[in-house]
Amino acid sequence: MASIWTKIITLFRGAAHEAGTAVVDANALRILDQEVRDAQNALVRSRDDLAKIMAQRKISADKLGAKQAKQAEYGNYIREALSRDNRALAQEVANKLAAVEADIATDSKVIADYDASISKLQASARQAETVINRLKQQIDTVKATESVQRAQAALAANTAGTGAKLSTALDSLERIKQRQTERAAQLEVAEEMGKNQGEDADLHRRLEQAGIVPGASSGDSILARFEREQRPALSHESAPQLGQSVGATPDSVPKNG
């Protein structure tokens, strides 16, 4: 029984590990971005710490400079006292100088420690910055690769559907082209017909003007028609009668018997 419970607990642990791994894998880029941000924040804090240490080092160096100036001053006093055979005064100044030199030694060691820490922090900051910049470049590459692979996966998943959609789109495009071709032909025919009608109308107008074809009736044309109708009648009345010579009168015609 205990063995079964152990296996069940192991199963749950394995399932939890798989679930956790799946979550991590699904959010790997997000986790990586946050890790880089954490590293950048740590780098910023280390630079702040470096600035503080450098400030403290400057303060210690200023104090050391003042004590070194005091050391030189006490040294001159001792030499002057000894030159005047005032050993007691020289001894008193020497005691003060001993304390100053002890402080100088301590401060020098502190400054040396500051310099070592500053050098190490500067090297660490440069290295961290180099690593972060390299990580950023690699992350950009990984993100680009992830986008391309995601697009390829979507394309592979929709290959059949995409093929059908493309085929439908091509059919629609061909139908549109066919309609445009037919419409262009219709417009061309209509334009040609309009041009021919215009030419025919102009030719008919010029034929009417020349009197070759009948045109629309007008007062002049109607009067001319009646005049043409009157001319045959007038010609018939004025023509010589049968058996009568031209220029002869009725009395000159001989009578029979």
C-alpha cells in the first residue's frame, strides 16, 4: 500500500514538473526578457554602489593629503628644532608626527582597499554590460526566428484551406478580367458605331445639299415641285398641232374640196 502511495505522489510530482516545464517553455521569451531586465537593474545598482565607493575614496584621499601636508610640516619643525639644539621641542613634535604617520598608514591602506574594490567593480560592470548587450542581440535573433517559425507553422496548418482560397481568388480574378475585356469591346464597338453614324450623317447632309438625295420638305422645295408639275402642261399647250406648220395661221391652211 505504501508503495502505491509513493508511486502516486511521484506521478503527481512528475505531472507538476511537466506542467511547470510547459508553462516555462510557453513563456520562455517573456521570462528571458525579465531576466535581462533584472540583470540591467542589478548593473544599475552596482554602478550606484561604485559611485558611492569612489566618493568615499575621494574623501579619504583628501584627508590623506591633509595629513601628508601635516607630516611635511612637522618634519620641517623637527629639523628646525634640532638645528637650534632644542631636542625637547623636537621630541614633542616627533611624537605628534608619529600619530600623523600612523593615520597616514591606515588611510593609505583604506584607499588601497577602495582602489581594489573600484577596479573589481569596474571590471564586473564592463563584463556584465558586455553580457547584457550580447544577450539582447541574441534575444532579438531568437524573437525573429520565433516569429518566422510561427508564420511557417500557421502556413503549414492552413495549406489546404489557403490553396482553396487562392483558387477561388484566381477564379474571381479571371471573371473580373473577362468582364473588363467584354466591356472594353462593347465600348470600342459603340465608339466605332457613333463615329460611322456621324460620318454617314455628314455624307447625307452633303448629298442633300447637292440635290442628289431628297431632303426635308421646305417652302422652296414645294414651290419647285409645283413648278415642275406646271411645265409639262405649258409645254403641251404651246406645242404645234398635228398638220400645222410652224409659223402658219389657221386661215392659210388649205381646205379640202
